[in-house]
Amino acid sequence: MNSRQSPASPATRAEMAARFVGRDVTSMRDFTTDELLFVLDLSEEFERADEPRLKGKILANLFFEASTRTRLSFHAAMARLGGQVIGFADANVSSVSKGESLSDTIRMVENYCDAIVIRHKFEGAARLAAESTHLPVINAGDGANQHPTQTLLDLYTIRRIHGAFEGLRVAFLGDLRYSRTVHSLIESLARFNTELVCVSPPQLRLPADILDDLFERGVRVREEFNPTILPQDVDILYTTRIQKERFPDPVEYEKVKNAYQLDRKALSIYPTRVTVMHPLPRVNEISPDLDDYEGAAYFQQAKNGVTVRKTLLSLVLGAV
Amino acid sequence: MATDKLQREEKTIKVSALTDGTVIDHLADGTGLRVLRVLGLDKGTTYPVAIGLALDSRKLGKKDLIKIERREITQEEVNKIALISPEATLSIIRETHVVRKFRPEIPDLLESVVRCLNPSCVSNHERIKSRFRVLRRDSLRLRCEYCERAIAADDVELL
């Protein structure tokens, strides 16, 4: 399937939109490729238009784990479309700190809202939340597992810049072991005849089960283990923060925390512009001197986050 | 002489009348005790249980066998046996008749059968049933429905 299709007919559009009403978005695995492309197409439309299509709707933003970007962008997306937001930004202020089970929290919250967004440190928490309520649940990150709206905004950003996915050469740099963002973006890009290069210290290589899956599917993928040497012949450098909070052993973190840094000098090996992406927050991975580099796309990613979240909220709440 | 004796013993175990209960035969050699453990029969039981280990078998060379009197094993238990010894045969006996004879089959979804080894998986922190999707049966591969980690046969830990 080509990643840049002609616009859907009104009938197809209505049929596709109907598939999303009341639906949970917990994992990129739940999206068929045509559904994924539909969300991207619709996001292009939604990027420009802010209608009060969610007026009277309430979103519960349940952030059991800290987040700035994702929480605020869901909030902004809801507000842009006329809806309202309730919720919390820290598990310590919720009844979880009193020992309430996740299922009970969700069954209580469902009485106050129309849709739920959840971030949680445990992997599979969004799936469990979705099983606990009839309301649509959107996963805003569950431990090292999935972060589907980040993946959608990354895909949206890539397609906005490069036009299509087919034939793109994408290098992933940094923590490929614990980064959920990388895992689900790789899984999605692998659907579109892309070429993937995984560059990490050996301790942070892509998990074997993901790599096996890519090989089985015949995806062109290779690994490199020295992040200070950038791979040649790539269109996109997708960089990640080495996430201290995911390391069970602090000594292991100290060994790899400054494994690489991108700056203008490092990028001088590329004869033409490469797209530099990062899910943010960055620490030392990207030098501020790259911020005005024409390929720097990380702040654009953050901006696009609001767009794809507007689209998804409108879809699951039946307002398209 | 010794082989004759073993064969006689095997015959004795097989033919001794079981009025009601379950016979788990053709368990792969060395898996009998593990099956006993996952069925919870190693912690004392009110039903008589007989186990034969490393019995001679024409089909398998060596096999293990378990007989449980007055208890028919459940589908959940059958699923566990399928993961340990898929070649086993199960017979359900009622009033001395074999009313059902079957091979365990690995279902598409395993609920409350396998423990997720991922310490960050929500199934290890909340009171919920573990759930695994079977990706491959030939060389066993499962995926946790919660944390989405895939595991191979060697990493399967039964509940």
C-alpha cells in the first residue's frame, strides 16, 4: 500500500471514521495500515481547522507518570476543539497512592468523562484500563511498551517533510532497548518498504524479539554499535534520550549516558540535508546549535502532536 | 530380564482399573514431575494419584504417565500440559469407560496459564488474569496481551 494515497471519497471517509468511534487506541499493533494512513490524511485536514466539534465533551487526562509535552498537547487538542479536560498529573495526588487498583480508578473516572487518556509506568496499563471501561481509552505511554500518539505524530512529521515513506532510509540512534517510541515507530515504518539502521551501544541494542520479527518479515534492517560514528546514506536521524528512569542498574546508565551528541559538525559528513528527529525531552543528545539547522524537526514534532491528538480525539468521540 | 520386568510394570499401571478420573499418557520422558507440579498435585491431594516415570514406550522410547482418580482435569490444566508435553494423550474415564480421549492442543489464547516474566508488566502488579496470544505453535512463541513482550518456549513460566 502506498503511503500517499489520493483523497478518500466521502463514503470511504465516513466508513473509515465509523471504525474509530468509541475505539481504544492502546497500541500501534491495533491499526491496520489503511487506518494508520487515514489518521495521517485526516490530520492534514485538521492541522488547519479548529472547529468546536468536541463542545460539551470531557476528557480525563490520567497521568500516573510525569509528562509535560504529551499531557499538555492532549489538553491543548481538546481545548482547541471546544472540549474540556479533567485529570491529574501525578500518581501521588490520585487515589492510587491510597492503594486503589487501576481498574477501580478507571471505573470511577468513567462516570465523569467521555474519553480517557492514560500514562502509566506499568506496561499494559492502558490495555487494562481499556478493559475496565466502555469509554474509549487512549494510551499516552505505558512503561517501555507503547506510545501510539507519539508514533502517529512522528509518522505525520516524516510524511509532511518527505512526502511518503517508501524508500526512506531511517537511522535510529541512542537507546533502542528501552525506548517505546523507537519500538513502535520501527514497527510502523517496517510496513512501508523503508530501510532501517539501528545505531546504539551494545547494551542498548534493539530487543531480540523485535529484531527477529523484522527479519522474519523481510525488512531491510542492520545494526551498528558505535553511536559516535553516524551511518552514511540516510534521510532521517531519529535520536532518543538515554532514559535514566528505565535503567534497573544506575551503573549501567553511567556507562552509556553520554554515548553520543549530535551537533552541526557531526552532521557535516552529509552532503545534503538530513532530517533530525527527537521525541523530546533532550538532554545532551542534540546540541542547541542544531536548533536552527534546516533539517531539525523536533519542535515541529511537538507541534504536530496537537494535530494528531485532535484527530484521534475527534475520531474516537465520533465527531468527524 | 530387567526389561521384561519393566514392561510388566507398565502393563500393570495401564490396566489397573480406574473407575473415574484422568489418565495422562505419553508424556515426554522427564516431564511427569513438572506436569504434576503445574496441576498442583505435588502439594498433597485428596485423590489417589499414581505416577510412572521413564516407562518403556514403543512410540516414544521412554515416557512418563500420570493417573488421577476421581478427578477430571480442566481445560485450563489441559492447556498447561499442551505447553509442557504436546504429544501427551489424555483419557477421561467415567464408570470404567473411556468417555473421551484426546491430545492437548495449544489454544490461540492462554489465560491464567503463563506468568509474564516482565517485572514491569501490569499483569504482575494488578489482580488480573495473565493473557498470552499464541504466535507460533511449531517452535512455541507467545506474546503477552498486556505488555506485548514476545517469549519463546524456554522462557515460558507456568502459573
